[in-house]
Amino acid sequence: MRLILIGLVAGFFSALFGVGGGIVVVPLLILVARYSERPAMATSLAAVGLISLVGAISYGFHGELKPGAAAVVGIPAALGAVFGSSLQQRLANRTLSLAFAALLAGIAVWLLV
Amino acid sequence: MWALLAAGALGLVAGVLAGLFGVGGGILFVPTLTLVLGLTQLHAEASSLLAILPTAAAGAWRQRTYGNVRWRPALVVGVAAIVGVEAGVQIAEALPEHVLRRLFGLLLLAVAAQLAWRSRRKPPYAS
């Protein structure tokens, strides 16, 4: 039930801002579903993959995708994600939580100014 | 040429953050696509979702080898999110964008504060 609610909220913000919803899924899995950091972040990635797949297909039908531009950022990002995931395994949960909180605060400031 | 290199470099940074924190990277992809590659906001948001695909797939594949992925909850969250997207689209059309940005910014600040609060530890020995 909580998971369904988390998904609804994530999809909602995903549609509003064109993001996959991970910045909402991760804290909700940690704070609401009581996941610890690593499983929350890993499970979020899998969910985000699914959300973006459906979103991309739906935009694709409207002819709004630019596959070349997506590849320019997406292919280096896939390599980065492999490195980032490995790096995550070497960091303490507390460090991950605080760094993620800092990332969210940074995004918040950017949205507010 | 420089724009392509800059976009690729920003993509790499977004990917590292994505793998590190379990997000898709869209929050960096969208401004990269609009400001560096000159896409419109709509094309950028659409193409960002396409760029998230390989990013999330690569990250989830790595995380699977570490045994961190819980597939069934991921499926439940993902499917519910697809329903939530519909609601989001309706609201997005009803409210002005700057109001949405402010609200989302405030929400993220509150979440950040709560995560930081939760991470605080008691000192290892009582004083």
C-alpha cells in the first residue's frame, strides 16, 4: 500500500518536471517504507527505469523525442552510473543520506531562486 | 563540437550522481539538453526520459550484482507511478509553472532536512 502511494507521488512529480522521479522515490522509500539507503537507491533505479521507459514511449508517439541528443548525454551517463553504483558500495549509509540531503537542498535552492 | 563535449561531460556527471544516489539523472539532463544542446523544454523533457533509460538500466544492473535491488517493490512503485503521471499532467496544466517550482522546491527542502535529521547519531558515549 505504501509502495503504491510512493509510486503515485513519484509519477506525479515525474510528469510535472520531466524527471524520472528518483529524487522523490529514494527519500520516500527511506522515510516512509523504512528502507535502508542502499536498497532504497537500488530499487529506485529499477523503478525509475520503468517509469522513464513508459514516459519515453508515450512522448515517442507524439514525435517529441530527439534520440541523438538523448544519446549524447545518456551514453556517458550510463558509464557514469556504473561508476556511481560501485562508489556507493564503499560509502557508509550515513554519508549517503547526508550527501543525498545536500543534493536535494541544492536542487531546492535552484528551484526557489 | 564543444557543445557536444560539454553535454557529454555533464551527462557523465549526471550518471555518476544517478548511480550514487539511485536517481535517473533527469534533473541534470533537462537543463543540459535545453541550455547546452538548445532543445525546447518539451523536447528536452521527452529526450531526458530516453537518456534516463540506459542510465537507470546500467545502474540497476550493477546494483543487482550487489544484491540491493528489490524487484517486486520496484515494479509496484513503477506501475503506480505511471498512474500518477496522468494526475501530474492534469495538475501541470491547471497550475502556473512558477507556483509548481516553488512548491516542489519547498517540499525538497523539507525532505532534505528530515533525511539529515534522521542521520544524526547520538554520541558513542553518554556524557
